[in-house]
Amino acid sequence: MSGLLRAVDRILDGATLALLTALLLVVGAQIFARYVLNHSLFWSEELARYLFIYLVFLGAAIVLRREGHIQVSFFVEKFPPLLRRGVAMLADTLLLAFVGIVLIQSVRLAILVWTVPTAALLIPWTFVYLGILLGMAAMVLVMLGALWRHVTGRTDGGRAC
């Protein structure tokens, strides 16, 4: 499983870098067009918003993998190692259930809005919701890896094996 998660890491890192670069270019082009050319790029704000959605959800998967989310672990750190491991497994299982529900609902929503175009870009809303779907799918992989690590007792770096 570690090879798969490393590949997912590389893909997520590359995708978020590309998305951030595209976001900066789109916003920069809009600023240049509006203030220098005195012309507005009508599609740029919508595209920037959709790029940001992808960036947020894929970035959340990266942060989850690197255990960068805020945690209140004061009491858990006082537990004996076996209980600590059990609490971590419970928390990861609950998070996996939540992420799984969001993943399923994002698939349903993406299918539902396939024929509905966005206002400026005129692309199906499915492509917007695909960012949520991809981010949640990556989080499911990360959480499965974390649970596998807990079950096998591996403690190598990162969230999962």
C-alpha cells in the first residue's frame, strides 16, 4: 500500500502546484486586463473560483496525509500506547466514514448536474464537483492507509504506510 500512497502523494503535489500556478496566472491576467487594458475577462473570476475549489479539496488530502490538520491531543497523549492506538483507529474510522459519505454524495451530485452549464465558462457543473470527488477519493486512500498502519502496528513516517 505504501507504493500506492507515495504515487498518490506525487500526483497530489503535482496537481496542486499546477492548480496554484493556473490560479495565479488567471488572476494575474484578470488584473492586467482590467487595470492596464481597461477590459475585463468575463470568465476569469469563475475559473479562479473553480480552480480554488480543486486546490482546497486536493490540498486537504495532502494535509491529511501529512497529519497537518488541527488536533486536540492533550488527553490522548496521556493514555497508554494501546489505548492511544485504539483512539486513533476510532478517529480514523469515523473520519473515513464521513469522507466516504461526502464522496458518495459528490458522485451523486456530479451525475445530477451533468447537463447544467456554468454561467461564464459554459462547462457542465460536473467538472466543478469533480474537484470535491477527487479530493475525497484521495482522502479515502489516505485513511485506508492510516487504518492499515494502525492494524499492522507500523509507525513509519506520514499518515499511512
